Amino acid sequence: MLKIDATYGHSTALGRLNRTFDAGRVYGLKGPNGAGKSTLLQTLSGEIAPLEGTVTIDGTGPGSAEAAGSVIAVADPVFLPDLTVGEHFTLLSRRSGVDFAEVHELWAIDDAIRNSAVSDLSSGQRQRVYLAAQLYQPAKTLLIDEPERHLDHTWTTFLAEELRHLAAEGRCVVLASHSPAIFDACDEVVEIS
């Protein structure tokens, strides 16, 4: 369970939120650009501290040793420039113990993509690779910033289905989005203004 009772922002308050995000559900953060959706996700993950108040994951702070590995923050894709897609997945598999073979099939990451440098991929392919690499890590909570970016309608619809699947496995999914298809997959949409 992810709980926040805090004022969030960088140097000035962007908002205050007091709520609980439960496992097995998908929550969407909706609001205009600059409203603080990404900052709220960063606060929930422990990347930035709340201006006042608390954030807890199963009763402990998000930066605590107890919470380590229980949250995956999925934001802007980051890849090592000298590795192929396949080499990235090999490193992730060693670290996490996840077998990505089924994930590759789900996200149409074929041999041509696995043997390519990330820099050689289209923006849509790069986003699919990044989502495939991050969404299936062994974490109870997924915090995702605009996962639909660079995806066409077909892949956005697939992503929405996968988010529901991940929640059905008992994960808590909190995401910021602008996509109606993604919001349709949410159990609850929280307006951020």
C-alpha cells in the first residue's frame, strides 16, 4: 500500500494530496501540463522529498532499506549507449531474475530489435523496449510517467490491457497520462490541477 499525506513540489508547493493507493488497482493522474503530475510521481517514489508531510510504502519511507526494490519509477527511457537491446535485457535479467522471453513476444521485440543499438530504433520501438524492460521487474508498486508517449493507438491499447493485467497480479499502478485509452483502464482517475 502506497500512502501520501503531503505537500509536494520542488521549491514551491504544486499541490497537497492525502490518499492511499491500494494494490491490485490502476490509478491515473490527470491534469494539464505543469500541474505537478510528474513531481507527484517523483515524490511518491522518494526521488524528491515532500515539502511537508509523509509518503509511506507498506508503512516505511520510499527511500528506506525496507522499501528498496518494491517501487519501480518508469519515466524517461535511459539506456547504455554502447549496448544492444538484447544486452540490456541480459543485464536486467541477471539483476532481477526475470526471464524476458515472454515479454519480448508480448511487445514484439524480435531478433532484429534485440540485435539493434537502442539509438537505431524508432521512438515507438524505443518506448516499447523501455516499457517491456521496466513493467515486469519484481516490484509491488509501479509509478509511470506518460507511458503512452511515442506509442501508436494499437500499442497504447495494448499497454492499457497490460496495466490491468499487472494490477490483477496484485501490483499498485499509479500513472500520469493524457491518453483517454489509458484513463479507461484506470480504476480511478485523480484530477491534479
